[in-house]
Amino acid sequence: MNAIEIRNLTKSFRGMYALDGLNMTVPQGSIYGFIGENGSGKSTTEKCICGHLVPDKGNITLFGKPYTDAGVRVRVGALIENTGCFPSSSVYSNLMMQAINLGLKDRNGEIARVLKIVRMEDNAKLQFKKCSLGMKQRIGIAMALLGDPALLILDEPINGLDTDGMRLMREILVDITKNYGCTVLISSHILGELEKIATHYGIIRQGKMIREIAASEMDNRSQVYVSLKTNDVQAAAELLRRGGCNVRLEEGELRVYDIDDTGRLSAFLLRNGLVPTELRKHKIGLEEYYVSLMSKEAV
Amino acid sequence: MENTKTLQFEKPSFIRRLQGMLGVDFYRLFHTPLFYIFIVIAALIPALVSMGAMGDGETAGMFSNAWQIIAADSPLYIVHDMGEYANMNMVFIFGGIMVSIFIGHDYRSGYVKQLFTTHAKKEDYMISKTIVSAFSMVCMCFTYLIGGMIAGAATGLPFAINAGSLLCAILGKVIMSLGWASLYTFINIIFRRKFGISIALCFVLGTGIPVIGAAALIGNTTALNIFLYGSSVYACLSANFASVLVCLACSVVWAIVYNVLGSVILYRRDVY
């Protein structure tokens, strides 16, 4: 079953389309990295799923039920734009309000559990406004985690976090997916961090989903290339092209795509009188994939 | 990494949903100084009113009975002096300000998004806010009553009254809290974060100026009881059981109207 299925979702603000027939499929149990430029419609999509925005048209289902189903929505946790905490109240009070809202029975136990997950056990009495940005983000996650959510929607949760904070957030997200069976929809600009945890990706541009891909599939399909420097780069490029290789001259080096056998490559060059002075194997990551996809779309 | 355990989604009943929403609102109400400040203000209003009555100025001698601090002698939609106007109805003016700040903070803090994420049914929000706001205004009515009795005693005014009528007047005004609370909740879900506008509008409507203005045009008629301020005035020291029923009908009907309209708006409008 899919945790989220969106079909033909459209949302406009004063005639400007933020979402233009968006389709999206988030498999249950996945960590879905939602990627796109600023203003591409990521937050709008998330807000529509959470019922904060009213779509112009389209269909949203959560776990096979309409997104307006009270039974499903009570199992959705979200951190969108801000934590939704009262600044003058303590961390504990804010969590208590959410626990009451969700109708949880063992409220203190639940609060202790989520505070432990986000490593904030010692800060429960702290006033929310006195918390650091990283702490506030973690409290937001804790709020979203209350009541055993089946779906977690996080909008840029790692923005503004330091290296340690990012690592902690990564650990938390992997932990809740693995141990609590939660599906996570996470949008972020920090692709390097997303790449470490995401199992699926959705790339959005101008309100349209331009690519959805599983991390494993992307890994399999990711282009590998060998960067090389020789005594005559132009001659090497010509030679490899004639040999049927996909060759590009980029950033002062020769890149030979879809080849990972460096031994065969260097032997071929040497046989033809060219001496490779530097040879390295690379794999195109999420960032390069995203950039190349965006540049193709722009054309 | 993917974990596809079978999930069970239990649809919460209306009562359970409302309990959750009411629980949060009452928790917030009792944990915010705002509520206690307004409770104290409600108790101080009659003291300020009676101080005016004791003075030598224009307001001197505006009360001839201590209970007139609680309600007017008869349903006067057209008021001629402060003595005819200054009574427990003033709780509804301050109640409007309190409700505006209370709901406005929901939107300013962004907490309303947490509520709407987990509560797909928007009517839960309207009903809960109306009940909690009505409760706070009822509390203010009672502290006003206590303040009024102390102020009446301090000014040395006589307490002689028909107990039944007094009880009906107080009960009528307490019942009107529900209608006023629904109006203020409705205004606040229209203006949301801009609670300065909500406060101003609640204040204007709470003072009853539109009804007083209408009364000046069409006369002192009981037809004005269809309005919240009209029925609030109708709960006076000459009230009887019928007056209570009028207050009940007016309050409940407006509460339903505003709750339905408010829910429709919440369903159709984006939450910011």
C-alpha cells in the first residue's frame, strides 16, 4: 500500500499556479526525499496533504483513504514551516497540549518517550522561546512523533542545524522508520544529507512532479564515469569517441561515462600511444542527478 | 530499510475528537495568565462602576439599588445614562477581547496547523473554541457578580430585590455567554492572525452600539431580542422564566449559525 497517493493536484494563489497537476506516490515505510527549487511547490504539496491548504482540484489519499478521513489524519505528524509551539510555554506543556489533542492515554509516558527519541529528556522544563534553533527543530519532531504517527511530513527539518544536529536528525528519522514503521516525507535542499537516508525521491519543478525514483533504482541507474588526464587530452577524447565511448571534456579533465574498468581504459590509451597521468572512478550522486535533470528540464 | 507493517486506522468518534480539542483548549486556558487577568478585570469593573456612582460628577446617583450593577431594572435598548448601560453586559465586551487574544495566539504561534493536521473535521475547532470561550465568559460573569455585590455593599445601596427575577436575569446573561462566544469565535476565524481587527470588531459588537443605534431608529422594541445584545439586555431585574427562554433560544440559535458558518469558512479557506 502507498502511504500517499496524489493525482492531478492543482493549487493556485490569486491565479498563480503553485501546483499544476501534481502526481506523487510515496510507498509505505519509505523515507521519501522531496526535492525542488524554492517556490517549486514542495511546501504547498505538504500543506495540502495536512489539510492546511484547500486544493483547487485533484485527489489525495493517505493509506488508501481520502486525506480528509479523521482516522488517518489523527495518525499524521507534521513539521511545516514552524513547530507550532507556544513560545512562553515550556517544552513539556507544548508536548502535553499535543498529547491531549491526540487523546493519548499515557501522556507523561508518551512525552518521555518522544523526548528520549529526540534526545531532549533534560530540557522538558525549558521555556520554548529559550531553546536553540536545533532544539526547536527537535521539539517539532517530538510533537510530530506523539501518538505513534503512521506518516510524518517534515518541511526542511535540517535547515539551520549544525553538523551534529544533522547527524542526530538523520539517526532519528532512520530509527522511526525502522522501528516504528513510520513513513517519512521530507523536503530539503541539503541533498547530501537527504541522500544518506532517503529510500525514494520525488523531484518537483514548477508545481509538477518531473521524476520519482527509488534510491536503489537511482543507484543502479546512476552514471559512473572515469575522469582522466593524459599527455594529450584532445587526442584521447577523439580516440575514445571513435572507440564508441561517451566522452565529455569538463572542468579541464576528460570524463568517460558508463565505464568503470580503469584497467582496460588505461591499457587502451597506452596501446594508442597516450599516457594517462591521472585516472579516477566516480559515481554520479543525487546532487549531480538533480542538477542534470533540472538542466534538461530547463532546455 | 522499508517497513511495511499493517496499519490499523480507527476512526475517532465525534465525542472523542471533541474531547481532544476541548482538552487542549481548557489546558491552554488554565495555563495562560490571560484568563486570570480577565477574571480579575471582570471583578473590578463593578467596583469602577460603583465608584462612579458614589462620586459627585454626572454619574453620581445613577444606581438606586445594588443589583442595578448586575442588570438594568427593565429591558432598555435605548440607554440614556451610564446607570442604564453599566451592568453585567460589560463582561461580553471584555470577553470579546479575551477570546480574540486566545484564538489569535493559535494562529500566531502556528499551533492551529498542528490542530488541523490531526483534526480533519473543522467543526471540532469551532465547537471547542465556542465552549471554552463561553466557559471563560461564564466565569467572568460570576466574578463580576461577586465584585458587584461587594461594590454594592461598599456603596451602601439597598439590596432589596425579587430573588426570582434576579436569578432569571443572572441565568439569562450566563446563557448569553454561549451566543457571544460563538460570535467572537466566528469573527476570529475570519481575521485570524490579525487579532487587532478582531479585538476592535468584538469590542464594537460587544458594546451593543449597532443594536442601541437600531433601537434609536425603531424604538424600544422586544424585536431586538433576536440580536445577542438585545437578549442580553432583556435579561434584566424584571426578568422571568420566559426571559430565560428567550435568552436560551437566541443564544443557541446564534451559536448554531456562527458555528455552521465558521466551519464552512474553515473548510473552504486555507490556514495560514
